[in-house]
Amino acid sequence: MVTHTGEKPFKCDICDYSTIGMSHLKLHMAIHTGEKPFRCEHCDFSTARKQDLKRHVARHTGDKPHKCELCDYSTAHRSHMKRHMITHTGEKPYKCEICEYAAAQISSLRAHMTKHTGEKPYQCEECGYFTTKKGALAKHMTKHTGEKPYMCEVCGYAAAVKGTLKQHMATHAVVKPYRCDQCDYSAAQIAHLRRHKAKHAEEEN
């Protein structure tokens, strides 16, 4: 019932953190103790949370037992397969009660509802960070774990976020589609072109 009442009876003796369950409190206490009992057998990675280790190990093994019968998609997680199947059916069963928005995934509807409520339902159990998006929380968690799962196949560069790796990969690309209209300079990323053009503007002033 505490999930409905909002009550958080389990309180940390060291700081102001409180939570709905003892298991959450035990995870939180690892911040104060620095304990990371869950260790990867393949590398030096360790974490305070069992589920973080499970996700990490899947990247080593590459095991993806759940395969789509309609396309080549495969995944390590059954829940991911369920979400994927909706891309074939086009079904959007999750509907907003306030407006006409409909979503294929419950997580998308929850994220949408925060626009109406202003709520930030995704909370970091280690530092209290709040966000409206599950993906943003996952990105934030890499600050605590130190994990950098996205690896460049060209040079070995590792990134915590997929978008950062994508930007890095552009540095290897031969194609530089963003061209300066004032000189022969070209860039792989539009941000680099903008910085370059700012130099032209400074020279003119």
C-alpha cells in the first residue's frame, strides 16, 4: 500500500534518504560504505546492484536468446522483445486520459503523462536525482557505475552514452558533409562547422 500512499518508512541513519522498501535502502547504503559486491567475471567491473551486473555481463557474452519470428531482431531480454513486436502490429494500446495521445509502450505513456502532471518519476537510488525519462536515468547511472559500454570498433574509444559514441565515430568518417561557404573547410559534425564559422565572424569584427 505504500506505493499508493507515497509513504517511505525505510530511512537512512546517515542522510535524509528514505524509500518504500528495505531492499532499496540496502542498495542506498552502498553509497556510504562504498561496497560493490557484484563483480564481473570477464573484466574489472563491479557494482552495488545485481541487475546492473546482469546487464553488463550480457554485453560480454552477446547472448540474445529471444528472436523475432518476423524479422532478424534478437535481444537478451524478453521485455525488449515484447516492445519490439508492437513495431510489427502498429498497436497503440496505451491511451492518455487527458488528451488524445496514444502509445505503443506503457513507458512512453508514463513519460507523456509527466507533461500534464510535472512529475519526475524516475529516481536514482544512489543520489536522489529525478528525471521524467527512463533513458535519462540510465544515462545518469553511468556516472555512478563508471561503465562505458559503447565501444568504437576502429580505435577502442569507449563511451557511457550511445550518442557520444555516434559523435566520436564521425571523426573516423571520410565524408565531411558540412562545408564552410567562406573557405575550403569541411567537417564531419555540424557543431565543428559552427565553431569554425565563429572564427570567421571574429575576424570580420
